[in-house]
Amino acid sequence: MLLGVSSYREYRHRTVREAQNRLLQQQLQTADAIADDRTAVAAYKKLRPALPEIQLRILQRQWRSAMELMNYLQRARLNTELQGKTAEYGTRLTALLDEMLDRCGVMLTDSATLRSEILWQVYNIAGSVKVLNALVLLENEQTADKVQGVMRDALTDFKAAVEAVDKADVPPLQKNIPRWNLELLNGEQYVKKIEVSMTDMDKNQALKENLETLLPEMGGYAPGEPIETKIEK
């Protein structure tokens, strides 16, 4: 009798868990189909449990929102009618980047439990966010010392992404994504350029323009090899 009761409870528990998993997958598919990134993020945040796969989707959608805000900010600076909104866009962008870095930090705190397929993308997004953050700091005329530190942190994240993606069972194209980001950032010596431009505002302006072309595209990472970048085996 005891064995029968135990088996029945285990069966009921497994049945409930399977039903919960099916419901979560349905809710996830519904959120994935939402075109608006901010609305999709709000939907993802309501899902429980907050699995790493869901957190990664939030980061990817937030990256697209960050790029959109950056574009708004740059256009507002060139349009006299919109210049009054630069502070608003800048505040929203900074808050979003801070939230993304916090989310990446929480996920990477328990990195040992993350699958390699997820881990490399989190590191890669963290590096991309820091590159964008460095551009924002330059736009706000922050000290080069601070920008230099952010860029070095980005390099560290891209290197960690390379190590993680090598352990992941993903296509060769994806394995190259963090390598391209690292090569573009390190190969062009952007970090070194910050060091030599600490007292030269003209060079700081050139660096900002370079960083704008460096920023990865949607999804938190560059989709392919930049045309001007060549990597030797």
C-alpha cells in the first residue's frame, strides 16, 4: 500500500510538472511572437520560472532597444527641434544599459550552471553592452581613464565568450562571432587609442565615431564578419 501511494504521488508530481512545462513553452512562444521589443521584455519578465533561456531573450530584446535609443540620441543631437530630448534619451539609455549589466552579472555569478550555448552569448552581450557604455561615456565627456577601464572589461568578456563558445555544440559561424568582436576591438587597438587620447578632444571625437561603427547589431552580437576585418588562421 505504501509503495502504491508513493508511486501515485510521483506520477501526479510528474504530470503536474509536465503540464507546467507545456504551459511555459506556450507562453514563451507567445512572447517570442511579439514584435515590439519593450512589450516582449515585459512578457518575458512575467514568466516563471525565470530560466536562463528566458533571461537571454530579455537581454537580446533589450539590446535592440538600446541600439534604438542610441540612434534616437544621435539624431536628436543633429536636429535642433529634438535637442531638448537628448537628456531624456541619454537617461533612458543609461538606465537600460545598467539593467542589462546587472542581469548579465546575476547570470554570470552562477555561470557554472549555465550551458555553454547560453554562457558564451551572455558574455558576448556583456562585452557589447560595455562597448556601447564606453561610447555613452565619451558622448558625456567622461574621463578617458573611466572609458579605458570599461573597454578593458569588454575585452575580458569577449575573451570569456570565446572560451565558452569553444565548448558549445554550435555551428562554426557562431563560434566565430565573439572572435570577430574581440578581433575588431583588440586588433584596431581601440583601448590603446583611448590611452593616447586622454588630453586630445579631437582624438576622442574620432574614437567615438570608430566605436559607433564597432557596435554589434541586433541580438547582442555581430551577425557576421565585418568587411574590413581579416583574420588569419
